[in-house]
Amino acid sequence: MNLENLSRQEKLELAQLLEIKSKRKLENKIDTYFPDDGPLRRDLYKKHLEFFESGASAKERLALAANRVGKTESMGGVEVVYHVTGDYPHWWQGHSFNRANHWWVGGKTSQTVRDILQAKLLGPKGSYGTGLIRKSAISSVTPKAGGIPDAVDMIYIKHKGGGVSTIGFKSYDQKRQSFEGTKKDGIWLDEECPLDIYAECLLRTTDTTGGTDSGLMLLTFTPLMGLTELVLQFVPNGEIKEVQDGPRRVITATWDDVPHLSEEVKAQMMESIPPFQRDARTKGIPQLGSGAIYPVALSEIEVDDFQIPLHWRRVYGMDVGWKSTAAVWGALDPDTDILYIYGSYKRGECEPSSHAEAINMRMVRQGVIDPAAKGRSQHDGKRLIDSYRKLIEGSLTEADNSVETGIFDVYLRMTTGRLKIFKSCVDVFAELRTYRRDDKGAIVKQNDHLMDALRYLVRSGIAIAKSFVVDTSLKSFKLKPKSFSNLGGDRL
């Protein structure tokens, strides 16, 4: 079109049409998501569609996602809007409501709920209808009494099937009591919440009549707080695995799963992220956080298995207990001072003879043991350490059990590249992911026996390993003359 050939009136009419078109686009933002073609087409956002589709069978869904992948707006927000309006796209295969439905959406504080969730759903104040909810679908909005200026309490939305849906805004700083109330068809929690709030929300979405009309629970967050109680509800052993069936579903999304982040942008963002947070912020892996005892990316310490040279010095650490006895084996490279963890053992509720047999099969004759083994056996009143010294071949020395000092020794080796773990040691990695402190700073004494054995090995076993060398021609150990009294044992 040649604008120069248009009359003044025609130009005014064209300007008006363009303004109307622009306004319609602003007031129907939801239509820009996951089209059939274009740079943001849905086949490029497979993780988002997987999240939607899993709602057909899963009541509870967690999008454990990296920063900047669209988990808040294009996962949680888009799905909630589809439900409350009943205006599902032609490609939709997730759960659907054929009636008006009622939701809560929640975030960390009243202010972040207003600035993030409210803004994404409604748009800014004075421009309601430019968010994800079509302006034509908004029936009314009620403000929140007192507190945060311009905060909304409830949105009333026209449902395509008839009736009016609702979205109420909640925040975690209002505590669990504010989440008490009547049944909800769905609750979307953006950012991680305390476990008691999540439990309360589950009650609000559960059909207490014994029927099947339970509501939906959506969670979308980057796991910066590590393996918290809430995360462990979805990943009990700390290892993220996407399960394709069942009432609970975990969907992960990394920077590599979205096309809108260029390599240049990812490189710039990576530079600003502390190393210990990189797996969480770029991959959605909750192995780190404020509660993690070893805030080191597991990718920094894991190595492919390899054949250990014969002259490297091998030793093991052992933790004892009736519920669980554990051991980890390490090989020290004398040239680099790198300790490689290459094997582990963990078994519960069996006699010392069974554990000793497993230890002896490894053919490593130097070890350090939990000093608690000096205590009495539950069964015969004998000292466990005496039993193990009779049953295990070679030398068994009592380890130094200075907990915090031992933890620091392990952490120092991790951060200086002097502790590596074979990828085959899956049980060791499983405990590393869940080894954490509670909100009072105390170590959570659950599933930590291999971590104790690792601490004994690093704190006391390395000193023993450095005191002997291997004569590779004879294929046997030669001990250097050295006292081990400082390790609490007299037997080598």
C-alpha cells in the first residue's frame, strides 16, 4: 500500500484500524502462546506441552525448571487461564473443565504476588485485560483490603461453558491458616512454599466425599533451596526422574529446552551465576541450596569410572549401625593428592559377619571405622569394634569423629578438585543430594550413613593411605614406619 496516495481521511481510518488491531492483540495475549507456526510454535516447547498433557492423569504436578524458561507465565499462568475461561486451544490434551471452576494462585509474599502473578494474569493497573486473561473474559475485579497498594483479592472470569470462574490470590507470608477454607478446583503455587502450606492446599483440592472429583495442584519453581521437604515429596531419593504415570508428576525444563534463549544470552547469564547455583538455575536440579551441607555442583565432582593404577593407595571408611552399616572405598593418587571414591556398600539389619564378608571381598586391607563401634553390641554385649577386627582382614583403625571438622575437610577437597566420585557410585550421589541441615542448622540424620563413612575416610583414612606405598612389582603394600596414635587406634 502506498500511503502517499491515500487521502487524509483514509489515513485517519487506517490509523484507527491499526490501533484497533494493536489493542485487540494486547487484549488477547493468550493467543500468542504455542501457535501452529512461527518462532514460538508449540513443537519447540515440548516440555511445556508435556506439563499440560500430564494433567490428564496426574493430580499433582511440579515443573522443576531453570530460570528464564517460562515456567511462571507460559506453564502455570497459561494453563490456569485456559481452565478458568474454558477457552482451550484445538491442540489441548490436558485436563479440562466444562464448567466454571475456582482457583487460588499463590506466591512468596503479597508484594511478589501482586508484581508477578497478578501482573501476568491481569496486566498492570489501569490496563487490566492486557495480561493472559482476555479483557472480554474479565467480569470484575475486587481489590485486596488494606496492606499492599493496588493488590487484587479476586478476579471473576466468564467461563465459555457458562457461569463465572474465580481466581483468588494468596501468599505464603500469610501462613498456613490463610489457606484454610472451602474446596478448590485447582491451586497454582509459583515459587516453593513451606510443606505445611502445601499439605493444606492438598486438602483444599481433595474430594472428601469419596468420589473422584479431586482438584489440580500445580507447582512451578526453580529449586534454589535444595532438597527441601517439599521437593522430597516428589523426588524421595533426591534423584530427578521424570515419571510418566501416577498421581504425581515431575517435569524438568533446562535452558536447552527453550528456543528463546540464545547461546549468547545463556553465556552472559551463566557468568552472573555463582558456581554452586548453576545446576539449579540452568537445569532445575535441586541438589544445592542454603540447606545443602556440600553446596558443590555434583557435575563438578563426578567422573567416569576408570581402571585405578596399582600403585595408588586404597583405603575405606566404615559407618556402623543396626539399621544401616555403610562403607566407601577410596583410591588416593599420590602425584596429585586427588581422592577418588570408586565403590560403596550399604546394608541394614544383618550381623557383622555379613558386613565383614562384603568388606573383605574388596581386597582392601586398610580401613577406618566409626568410633561408636567401641560401644556394646545390641545382641551379645561385646564391643562391635572387637567383632569387626576379628572378622575383617587387615587393619581397622578408629576414625576421628569430629563432625564439623570432618565435613569441612570433605568440602575443602570438593572445592579444590581433590575429591572425585565415580559415576557408578549411585548410592553415594543419592545421599549427597539429600545431605542437608534443617532450619536450625542441625544435620538431618536421615539417609546419611555413606556420608558419615565418607567423612571418616577423608578425615582419618587419607592419613593412613599416605603412610604406605605399593610395590607394584610385588603387588603388595609396604608400610612406612609411622605412629597412628593420633587416629585413635593401635592396630595396622
